Amino acid sequence: MFTENPVTVISSRRTVPEAEIEEFFASAEKERQKRFKDKYNYDIVKDTPLEGRFEWIQLKPRRR
């Protein structure tokens, strides 16, 4: 059995500024877009195919 005094843990919660949250998610989104562009040679932001390993063709929607 321990005879030492218990240690008090103090929580240091802080509110994260909105700008910091936005910056975090914007950075993550840009990285995701870059990975997709590099992998599939397609720019999802501009909705444009790029030169590379895949050949992209535009499909016409079927009429019902």
C-alpha cells in the first residue's frame, strides 16, 4: 500500500481559436487534394484531367 500523498492532476483545457482550426483543416484538405492529384493525375479542385498514367475521358450522361 502506498503511503505517499496523492498527486493532484490539473486539467489545462483551452479553447482553440477558430482561425487555428480553419488552418488545420485547410492544410489537411490541401494535402488530400495533392495526394489524389499525384495518384490519379486529376485535379479535383479544377475538375480537370492532367497528364500522367491515367487517360481520362468525359462521359455523357444517359437519357432515360
